[in-house]
Amino acid sequence: MSTKQKTSGGFSSLVATIAVALCLVAGIIIYMQVLGNPDNFVGGNVEGEPKEGNFLGIAHKGGIIVPFLIAMNLIVIVFSIERFVTLAKAGGKGRTDKFVEDIREKLENNQIEEAIASCDAQQGSLANVVRAGLVKFESVANDASKDKDQKVETMQKELEEATALELPMLSKNLGVLSTSASVSTLIGLIGTVLGMIKAFAAMAGGAPDPAQLATGISEALVNTFLGIFASTISIVVYNLFTTKIDGNTYAMDEASYSIVQSFASKVK
């Protein structure tokens, strides 16, 4: 029976790279085929003015930066879903607090096999860590070659190793979301600057060109909106996921402490 199990899930590095590339392609397609649909513009002329109140046409006027901002929003959505599914799986089945309490009761009654069975039923990261400790509990307790302190140290090391196996999976791909929060704003700022350059260019040389001025301002505002929107969503979901991970980590530490204390009180 293996002493350690590892929760699987989440995009690998290769899949994450492919997902980012696909989001970029999707952003370009959406910009050209959806936002750039002639039905969004007066007279069906994509180079002309968007129909009044048609946000898709207005967004298309945001310029060449818009596809990248659409891609950033798609990346945030895709990786938010990926993290949500993975962390839900890592949480296991049922309530964590009840699971920890159940394990404590079984340890107090020396029901190690029953506690391992509970871990197999619970699944998830916490259950894997607890299960590794319980399996080691059985093997170390009867090891006559070690004294009590050595046995306790062995238990602690086993639990630390099991926890170390789980933590990378919990935090995997969070870097994509944190990076998106800052990169989206910067890309939006680039589009905003380009739009303002066009707006000021329209005012140069005397009487301003109303059409060019409107186009420049529209481009600046569209890029600002898309960049801030992606950044806001990234920050919110990143903080939600880090809070969830901190809760899981705390539960692992709490369960590990309980196992070590129970082991120390029973072993000789």
C-alpha cells in the first residue's frame, strides 16, 4: 500500500501554453469576425462609423490592441475555471472540518484502519496528507530500532513530505492570473495612449476633424475598459483562490499536528 498519494489536476505547463495561444487566436477571430461584422456598422462599412449604441462596433474601433485585450480576458476566464475545478477537487468530498474531527476521534480510539478508509472516501489534498501520516503511523509505531523521539521525527517528516507534494498542485497556474492582472492594465494603457495620440493628431493644424477625434477618444476608452476589466477580474479571482489555498494549507497543518500529537501519546 502506497504511503503517499498526490492529487492530480490542473493544466500542465504545455497545456497552459497551448491554452494561452488558443486564447490569443480566439481573440483575433472575435475581433475580426464578431466585432468586425459589417452589421455592426452604418451602411455595412467596417471602416465607417458603428451603429448608434452598437457596443461591438464601438469595441472594434478600439484598434489593433483590442484582440490582445480580448485574449487577456479569455485567459483570465479559462484559468479561473481551471483553478476552480482543480481546487474543488483538492477540497475532497464533504466538509473539511467534519473530516478532521472524524480523524481525531478515530485516532483517539486507535482506529487507524478506519481512519485510512475515511481518507480514501474523502479524497482530496487534505485526505492524501492525512492518509500518508496514518500509514506511517502503523509502520513506525512497531519499529523497535527507533526510540520515541526518532519515531515522532519520522512521522513529522512523512507529513511534511506529503504536504510538499500537494502544495505545488494547489498553487499551479496562479502565476498566470497574477501576471494577467498587471499585463492587462499595461496593454490597455498602450491602447489608451495610441487612442489619445490619434485624438490629439485630429486637433492639430487648426480646426479638429470630428470623425478622427471621436475615433481616437473611442479607441482610448475601449482599451482602457477592456484592460481594467481583465485586471479587476484577475485580482478578484486570484485573491479568492489564494484564500482557499491558505485554508487548505491550514487544514493540512492542523491535521498533521493532531496526528503527531496522537502518535506521540501512544508510541513508546
